[in-house]
Amino acid sequence: MSTSTLVIIIINISIASLLAVGLTPLFVWWERRISGFMQDRSGPNRCNIGPLRLGGLIQSFADMLKLVFKEDFSSKHIKYKFIFTIAPGIVFICSFLTFGMIPFADNLVIDGKEHIMQAIPSDFGMLWFLAFAGLSIFGIILGGFASNSKYALLGSIRAAAQVISYEAAMFLSLISMVICYGSIHLTEVVNAQAGTFFGVIPMWGIFIQPLAAIIFIICSFAETNRAPFDIAEGESEIVAGYHTEYSAMRFGLFQVGEYAAMSASCAIIVTVFLGGYQIPWLDTQAVQSNLNYVMIAIMILLPLGVFSFTKWMKKNNKAIGNDISREKETKILTIAFWLIAVSVVGLLAWFLATDISANGSAIVTTVLQVGTFLVKFFMMAFVYIWVRWTVLRFRYDQVQMLGWKVLIPLALLNIVVTATFIVVQGS
């Protein structure tokens, strides 16, 4: 194995690990701050390390440490200790492995050798996602069953019924995409979205198959057990559902697994329906051919973005009475953001002034595509959080009716219409 191959494998695994697990404290903080904004309150903003509060992000790390050092208490009435112990791990591992097939950029060619930019270089693609998305529910079912609690058992039964209902519709919606793209390999699926309609509208899956996109996104919410499909937890009805009897890091693994599942769902939605790593209106060859212009655009847009964001921070982090810690933190963060922006702009300017080799051009293109993927990924994650704090929890009968009587028939109809159109167009 060459050095470049080993480095690329490490980078891919690191990106997958960061997005699946490492972002959990950030997502917890982000969710609390967005919910606070929507409910006209501040959210967590007091926990600090010296002058640094990072807008409340320190609170997420404090909560994580609390779970690590908290006593792991198990009730005496739990009958199946082994199953009870491994259930959170099943949820976590399955959600984490779902990220294995996600391509973060187009195949990177170095010295004539292609490198696949995904953590697990395999052709399973969509099938891998569906398999592990379905397997993760076993952790919830086993955890609820092994807890020997009526609330936990009800939560696991609800989760099982919900997954059976919505996984069928999710699978059927992806069949329409397979018919359109002719492949289950996600890199090929993303590359098929590189063109445009009428030279303006990107050929993303959400524009090619809007109905399939809507069905898949709704089913993704249900698969991750997030509101409005959080009947498996239902605090106002069954205490906390399947994880009622869990504490400390066992409970923490369930939480990390939930955010990992959300991250995986965001990644697959971006990959199949939002063009993946493709920069809008520019495929890989177009980016490499116009690399100088792309870098100039970034050099202009990045400082403008940093200026707008730091201005917003100063406006919303003014001193309260004698407490000037917020203003100090704002100054520190403003300096940090501008240092990052200046460093990136300087690096791009150096690239512009240097005659980049073919390998250098390929690497820069890959970095830009990874950045594009991350921007779309975080935008989709915001939608998940936005919906959670906007839509009320559905009743159990409403969840089942939506899955069986609405989404599955629509998905089947969409397959028939798509297949008919492809056959007629081909003939």
C-alpha cells in the first residue's frame, strides 16, 4: 500500500468519524440554541472555561463529562443484563457504520491512480445505508425488552412498528432513484447530478424526483426517532420510552446513536437528492478547468461571510450590566475567525501565484468538494433541528396512517410513473 493511499484512507475514516460521532456535542449545543431562539429565550450560555463560553458550546462538553463520570445505575428488576448492556452499543455501531458508504468527494486521481473518497471502499451504496439503518432499530427493541419495564417495552414496540411502516416507504422511494440513475453506487449517483436543466436548474435528485425526495426525508425523520416521530420516547406519555431504565454512558450511547443516525440521514439525503459533493453548476472537470476562478470567488465570499457573522455576534453578545465576559468572548472569536479567513485567503493566493501540478489541482478540487458537501450537510442538519422544534409530536394512529395509507401508496405510484417514463423515453 502506497503512502498516498494510506493517507487518503485515514482522511476518509477521520471525516466519517467526525461527522458521525465527533459532532454530537456541537449538534446538542446547536439544537439547544436554535430551540432557544425559536422560543424567544437565550439557551445555554453560562458554562465557561475562563473567559470562553463559545456561545454555550462549553455546556455540551460539561454534559458529556457528567455522563462519563456519572454512576451507571441498573435496576434490580432487569432480567437480561447482557442484552440490556449491549443494546445501546448496537444503536451506536449501526448508526456509525451507516456513514461508511458516503462519498465526500469525487474519486481523487494521484499519479494516475484513483482513490475512492469514502470510508469503506465498496459498491454497496444505497443497500449498505438501508441495511444498517434497519439494523439499528434492534438496539432500541432489545433495550426496551431487556429493561423489563412497561414504559420501555411500550417504547420499543412503538419504535418497531414505526420502522416497519416507514422503512418500506423509504426503500420504495429509493427504487425510483435507482431507476433514474441506473446505479446504487453513491459516487455514480452524485456524478449523475452534475448537469443542469435548461442551463440553470441543477440536475439534483430533489428536482428530478421531488415526490421521492419528500417521501425519503419524511421517512428519515421517522427512522431516526426524532420529532415529530418521537413516539418511541414520548415523555408526556411513557416517561422516556425505551431508554427509561438507562443512565450514565449507556444513556449517552443512545443519545450519540440518535445524533449519528441524524448525521447519516443528512449525509444520504445530501448525496442522493442535493447533488452531494458537486458544486452547483460545476462538475469535477469544470472545477479543475476553472480552478483559478473558483478560488478567486472563495477569496471574495469568505471574508464577506466572516464580516457578516462577526457583526451578528457583536450585535447579539453585548454586555449585561457589569458582566463584560460576552464582549471579551466576542472579541476573541472575532480575531480567531479573521485569522482563519486570512489564512485560507493567503493559501488560495499562494496557489494562484504558483503553477499547480495535476496532482495539486486534483487535491484542491477534492478539498473544495468536501467543503461543499459539509455546507450542504450542515444545512440539512439545521432542517432536522428546525422541524423538531416546529412540528408537534404525531399520535400513534397518525404515524401509522401516514406510513401505510399515504407514503407507501405514493411511493408505489411514483415507481410506476418513473418506470413508465423511462421506458417511453428509451423507446
